[in-house]
Amino acid sequence: MILVIALGAAVVALFEAEGVRLFAMAAPDLIAWVLMFDVTVLFDLAVLALSLRAVAGWRGLVRAGEALRAQTRLWVQRLRSRTRARRIRRPRPPRPGSPDDAPQGAWTFGLSPA
């Protein structure tokens, strides 16, 4: 903005009344042009700050995720060990006359008796 004001003062000092008219016509475009670059620079800085914060947060998020996965694995292992400890089943002896007593020929390998 200081640059636009200095440019306007220089135009008025050099061209007097014509400088005022020239500056009055050019001032809105000059201000928009200067602000456009200022806004983009500020936007870039904001995006950069958010990106850096996200990277720092991402590292923390990754660590938290790893800790959560480790905790979940421990919980699942404890749960599995408890359920297996409770459900001890005794194997039953095969029933007499069961087809599992002795394999019979081609049926053993899933082949048809042809």
C-alpha cells in the first residue's frame, strides 16, 4: 500500500491535475494488483503453516496408531488365551463302525471307484 501511495504522490507531483486523474483511474487496479499478490503470499504462508502442523501431527498420529495397534494386539491375545483356556475339550474316541476307522480304496484321494 505504501508503494501505491508513493506512486500516486509521484504522479501528482509530476503531472499535477492530469496526474490526479491518471492516478484516480489507475489506483483501483493498482491496489487490486498489489493486494492480489499480498493475499496469495498470506495464503501460501497459511498453507505452509498448516502443512507443517499436519506433518508434526501426522508423526504423533502415527505413533498413537502404533500404540493403539499394539494395545489391541495385547487385548486380542489376552482374550484368545482366556477363551482357549476355558474351552478345553476332551477328544472323543471314534464311534464303532465309523467310516473314519479305515480308508477305503479310491475314496481316500477323492477319486471315483471306476
